[in-house]
Amino acid sequence: MESEALFRQFNEIETKVEKLLEICRSQQAANSELQQKVKQLEEELHSANESVKRQAEEKALIRSRIDKLLAKLEDLTRS
């Protein structure tokens, strides 16, 4: 009688451990997917930051050229 109860308990424990292992595998897969998504988003953010930096540099260059042209025009109107 005791051995049957013990055997039943072992079966319940084994079933619960299998469920926990299944949940663990599922969580590991989800975690892997999330890590990949984070990596992808970080790369996109880096790319966007580089694009913004290039645009700022181009804007500064254009502003500088416009300022030089305005200075030349001003010199011409003074002469």
C-alpha cells in the first residue's frame, strides 16, 4: 500500500518536473527571440543616430556655405 502511494507521488513529481522543463524551454526560446529583437533594435537605433549625425553635419556645412555667400554679397553691396 505504501509503495503504491510512493509510486503515485513519484509519478506526480515526474509529471510536474516535465511540465516545468517544458515551461523552461519555452521561456528560453522566448528569451532568445527577445534578445534577437533587442539586438535588431539596437542596430536600427545606431543606424538612425548615424543618419541624424550626418544630417546635422550636412546642415552645418550648408549653413556655413550660405553664411560665406551672404558675406560675399554683403561685401559686394558695400563696394
